[in-house]
Amino acid sequence: MFNQGLAVLVGSCIVGCVAAAWAADPDLVVAPPTVSPYTIQGRTVAELRSQMNQLGPMNQDEGKRFDASTLWDLDAQFTSGGKKGVSCKLKTVTVTVKTTFNLPAWTPPAGTPQPLIDRWKKHLAALQAHEEGHKQLGIDAGNDLLSQLKAMPPAASCDALNKLATQKRDAVKAAFKQKHKAYDASTKHGANQGAVFP
């Protein structure tokens, strides 16, 4: 849902997603997501809302907390070579997308009314649906970077090639940071997708 350094906090996914299905190109590796839950407690809607307001992940750009977020990052590994002093080109390239989901975790105490449990499940499912869009943007960024790197022409030196590859990675990250912001703006951080509690 928000950006921090070279990594971008974006959204979440249902943990059972199959990483292999996300990447059409074998040179794009989508690492299995990790989950970093934050625990909330409460017996009422108001208590759960208060806990998420206090403990939810902070959006540094907007200066407020949200109920969930995802940290994603791109990493490019490649080999290069050519005629020393003449040219250098990419031989192999792999782009890896890493994702960490930060979601609220609530265990209903004994005696919790079923309507509250149902309401919570609905909210969590809506959060996950919204964050799924952020996750997909991270994968799209990986595909974009991979395409750009594979299309790079030879450079005068391997140092120049490495510098250009780094510039391309940084440009893709910056462009997709804006896409994440636009997605949040258009969905009101998931509110338009049902991620509202209460």
C-alpha cells in the first residue's frame, strides 16, 4: 500500500497462491510470499477497529495507518560478457519478485458472537482482494523490468551495462510506485472493494 526505500509496501495475498502461476516467463521468479501478521485483540467491532488503528502498518507517504500492506521488491541477477574493451552484453538474466504481506490476525475469544466473526472474515477477505491487486502490480513490474533488460543492446563496457541495468530497475520501481498510488486512489485503499471495518 505504500513505498519505503527501494521496496514498495503494497497489499496482500491469500497465502495459498501458487507462485509458479504468476510468472509466464521462466526468467521471472516470483518467490513464495512471506506473511508478517500483527496481532489484534478485542471482543467488539470498536475494539478491533481501535487495535487496527493503533497497530496497522504505517504509510509514510500519507502519514497514517492502514489495515494491511505488502512489501515487495525486485532483484535482477545477470551474467554478462563480450570482447574486453570492445563491448559487453547480457548473457542471462533473472528477475525475482519478493513479497511480504502484513495482515491483521485476530483469534476470536470464547463467546464471541458469530455475527462479529462473520463480519471479520468478510473484512479480511476484502482486504486480501484489494492487496491481491497490489501483488499483481509487483509481478507486472517484474515482467516489465525483465523485458527491458532482455532488450538491452550491448554496451561499451560491462560497467556501463551494469549501470544501465541499475537505472532501468530504478526507473521501473519509480513508475510502479506511481501505479500503486493510483490503484490506492482509485479504490480508496480498498474501501471501494469492501475493505471497510466496521
